[in-house]
Amino acid sequence: MSRDHVQPTGDLAAGDRRRPPAPAAVPTPGAVRSAATGAVRGAAAGAVGGAASEASASSDADVEGEYDVGEAVPYDAGLEVPHDADSESHDDSRVEAPYDAGAETVYLELLARGAAAEAYEQPVLLARASGRPTDRIAALERAKLLALRVRSELEGRRRREAELSALFETAHDLAGLRDLDAVLRAIVQRARSLLGTDVAYLSLNDPARGDTYMRVTEGSVAARFQQLRLGMGEGLGGLVAQTARPYVTDDYFKDERFRHTRTIDAGVHDEGLVAILGVPLMLGPHVIGVLFAADRRARVFEREQIALLGSFAALAAAAIDTANLLTETRAAVAGLEEANEIIRDRSAAVERASDVHDRLAELVLRGGGVHDVAAAVAQVLDGAVEFAEATAAPADALEASRAEGHAVRHASDWIAAVAAGGELLGALVLRGHPGLDPVDQRTLERAAMVTSLLLLARRSAAEAEQRVRGELLDDLLDGRDRDPRLLRERAARLHADLDATHVVLAARLDGPAADAEEEPAARRRLWSASSHLAATRQGLAAARDGGTVLLLPLVTGDSATDVARRTARHLGSAVHQSVTIGASAPVTDLTAQPDSVAAAYEEGRRCLDALHLLGRHGDGAAAEDFGFLGLLLAGDRDVGGFVDRTVGPVVAYDERRGTELLRTLEAYFGCGMSPARTKDALHVHVNTVAQRLERVGRLLGEDWQTPARALEIQLALRLHRLTAPGRH
């Protein structure tokens, strides 16, 4: 891992990541069995080998380091572990049911009981030891891998739920702030628990002495460490306090970026710390302290963990700010006893702040939205408050609010930036209220912070749904999970109908990105916009081959070309960059024909490549739009369709009128497009040839003799001769 400082929004190397220990809570057996039944039964029935391989890679990455040696599941290859559906207790030492073709359901029992990860190995090991058939062992292996994958996914979701719950609980504590030390201790305890570290601690700056000192510690055992004071720039904490940036080290004593001192190193050594992460506590542009998480062993902190600790640091800073504000208020009340009117105004402002904090906490707990927050603040502040997108708010005021960390005045309005991790999500705008009390200003700022938490929660839910849609489309493209019933059930949960006629679209951004760092961000924007479009049109979307692939239903009256061009315009507008799309021919029976989606995607990619070669960037097209090239691009080689689109009007005219326009065309091209030689070949007058060619022009269009059209027409005439009965 690089020893450079790590920002909360920075990337961490994928090879250096390691999951934190999962929360100890175990779901109820009924909930786990319901979530895992589809995946494990699919494996027991003999899922495709590619799924087992992918599940193996996923389980290796997700399960490693999470085994609980204390839980073991005895299992004989010929027996099933019994499970009492009405009881939460199990006797792991007994096996009663005889082995049968459904023995893989033992993994449902393990998932339902929340068994340790190594327990999933025992059924396979014992099956091998008892000499069970190879296909049964292979089925058990696949069931094991998918069960581990389900287990890992459930644990990841529990971990994310625990993180959001802890942030909401901390926000609730802040809303009802009574004891600053209690709130700070709760923040440090929750940070240590969620990050799974040995120690967590918080230090505050001392402006009078020009250093920073320990305020709260959790998990610390060394007295000298608990009494440390760090000068600005000394040690990791001093560097964070000085630079206002997060820093992380996986081995403190070997890290030369920090100014080591004998006092600090002795305290860290007494505590036995090795890996340390520190994030600044910010009030506007000022650092007031540092929040730390540390381990007594080497460890790599993930980007999400750095961002989570940063969120706790923001709440800690807000708690300190609120406590300071309340202290200032009390001092003002005590010092201005003769100014009763001012005291009453300030008290009313404090009451409004407390009221809005309680309301915001209630909104968070019952899952309210950003507009609910705006309505609650508007009622308390007796003004019009609305949430505005980042592009709709005044740019200068919005940037000033984000930089200062406070609401700023703009004409007669107040603007409070809604931001998270350096990203602007929007703004809360208080209209027509120029004389805003400082406490009410803080109230508006707290509301903006709660709004950012709600937006992040909504984004997390949307991203989870996007991943599920992408996984289903990946399974269709790779030929996994071919059970039609299961595929329909998965699609129905996403409001998609796999029995309808669909078009497969291959989408790609045009032109290179401005720099290497911008390209991944542009691809993520394309994937996000594609996923949103698929969700609103009851389709599916996934990232693939440097772009995205979409599976959209074909509405009556639309063609594949119409869908491709409309989607190219929509995505290009959403990502503010040109997007080119190649479409397949309509596909049906997606669940019954295993390779139909994959073949359609390849056809769409060929059309996409053809558009780029022809310089038609930002356009959308299907194979039928490329003339004779469409025969090469299309997967089904629709010769009849090509002939009909090219010379169909001439063929139909001859059939209705009994004329010989088609024969005249063949002779005309055979004679080098010379009317004089054509009349000799047909034994007619040259005026007759001219009249027939004029009729052809009216049927095929005035450009029918241009080189490109002439080539297509000649090819269509040849194909018609080969395919039409009686013309060989």
C-alpha cells in the first residue's frame, strides 16, 4: 500500500483490501432460508460450471478471515443434518436423515443457523471420505460455493445496515444533546465496533498551547498513551491536525512520513499499536481535533472504512459545535440578565433548534425523504425551505457554504450546502429570511447534514437494486441459471417481463477521456444512467466490455432502430457526453433459449463497431440500417428482409402490373449502366428503357444510381435471383 495520505474519496488498491469483521448479529433462520433457497437449490440441481467458478472467487474474497472455529457442523456424506423449523437450538452432534438426491439442502440449514464458514467444508469432506459419486461431490461443491456467497452477501448487508443504523443513532444523540462527553464516547465506541479495531480514540486541539490532547479513548490499556499530547505536525495525529487531511499507516513505526518523537513513540509502543487511521474533526475550514481507529497488528483500511470514520468525525464535530453553541447561549443568558427581550429571543431560537432536531431525528427513524426535512425546517423557522439540486442553486453561494461548512446569505435567501465526502449533493434554500438568527442558521445547517445522510441512504438502496439488475443480465448473457421459473421470478421482483419481446443494446462512450482518472468516472456515470433508464422502462442493465449492455422491452410500433437512437440521445444527455449504441434484432423467449441474449449482444456489438468505423458517433442503429453490411452484422442473416428493403417496391410493381422492371434493372447493370446497350440486350427501343428506368427511380428514390445504392441494388438483384422460385 502507498504511504501517501489517503483521502476519504480516494481509491484503494483492490489487492490490499480486507473486509472488517462482520457484526455478531445472526439473522433468524426463516429470513436466511427465504433469502438463500433460490441460490442453493439451483446449485444442488447442477448449476453451470461457470457459476461455481464465479461463486468460488467471490466466496474466497468475502469469507476469508470470518471463520468461527467454535462452530462445527458434523456431517456424514450419506446423511443430512436434521433441523427443527420451530426451534432455534440444534444438536450439532446428531445426524438422523438418510442421504438422498437433495442432500445439498444441508447448506440451507447451515445458512439458517448462521453457522461458521468452515462448517460449509464438512459435507464435502465427509462425502469424499465415504466414497460418494463424483457428480454428487461436485453438486455439493457448487452448493457450498453459492451458500458461502449468499452468506457473505447477507453479512455485507448486515454490516451496511449496522453502519447506517449507527450513524442515525449518533445523529439522534446529537439532536437530543445533553452531555457532550457521553455523545463523544458513543461516537468513539461505535466507530471502534463498526471498523473492528482494537482501539479508537478522539483528540481535541488546544489553541492556547498549540497542540492536541486525548479527550476520549476506547480499548486503550496504557496510561501513558491516554495522557499523550501531540504538537502540530508531530506523529500521525499531529499531521492530520496540521493538514486537515485523513492519514493512514499500516505500520506506524516504519512510516517515515510522520515526525516521530520519543514521547509519542513511547506511548504508541506502550499501547502496542501498529496500524492507525486518523481523520480530522472540522468546523468549517478549521480543524478542532482528530478521530482515530487503530489496530495492534498490520492492517489495510478500506476506502469505505475511511469514509465511515469521516462521517463519525463530522458528527463529533457537530456535537462539539452544538455543545459550544449551547454553552455560549447559557453564558449570554447569564451575562445579559437585564436584556430580557434578547434572552427570550435566544431561548426561543434554542427551543426551535431542539424542536427541529427532534423532528429530524423522527424523520430519519421513520424513513422520511429530503422534502420532509425541508417541510419540517420550514415550519420551525417560519419560512419557505426547499431542496434544490446542485445545478439549480446559486453556484457562488453554494461553493462558499461547502467551503465554510456553514449556511451563507445570498440576497434575501440563505443557502446551506448538502455535501458528503466532498461531493455536492444539493442545497437547502431558506427563502425570504434575511435576518436569520445564528441558532436558526445552525438549525438550517443541521438539516442539511441530515439531508445528506438521507440522500446517501437512498443512493445505497438504488445502487443495490442496480447491482441486482446487473447480476440477472450477467446470468442471461453468460448462460447461468437456466431454470426458466427462477429467471422469471428474479425478473418479476425487478418488475421486468422476460416473456416479452426485447432488444439488446450495446452502449459505449465516444472519444477518450480527458485523463486516465476521468475515464473510470465517466464509465460509472454511463452505468448509473443506464441502470436508471432500465429501471424506469422495466428492463435490465449491466457494465460490460468497457461500456454497458441494456435489455429493454420493445413497445408495439417501435423498431430496434427507434429504441437505439432514443436511448443514445437519452444517455448522452444524462452523462453530458456522446454515447453510441448498437442494437440487436428483436429477441423473444429469453428464458427458453439459453444463447439468445448472448447472440443478440454480439450482434449489437458488431453494429456498434460499424457505427464507429463509419464515423456515426452519438448515433444508434440496428443491422437493418446498414444495407448489405447488415447481412454481415446480423446474427440471423435476414436475406429476404434485405432484398425486400432494397428492391421490394420494384418486385411488387412487376407482380401487380406484369411489367419487366426487374429484368430491365438486371440488364441495365449488366450493360454497365448504358441505356443504349441495354436496349440491344432487351431488344426494345431506347425510349422504352428510359421510361422503365424513370419508373424505377420513382419506386426506389432519386439516389438509386449513386455508387452505394447501386451496389446494394445489384447485390439484392443477385440474391433475389438465387432465392426467388423459378428464376435460377
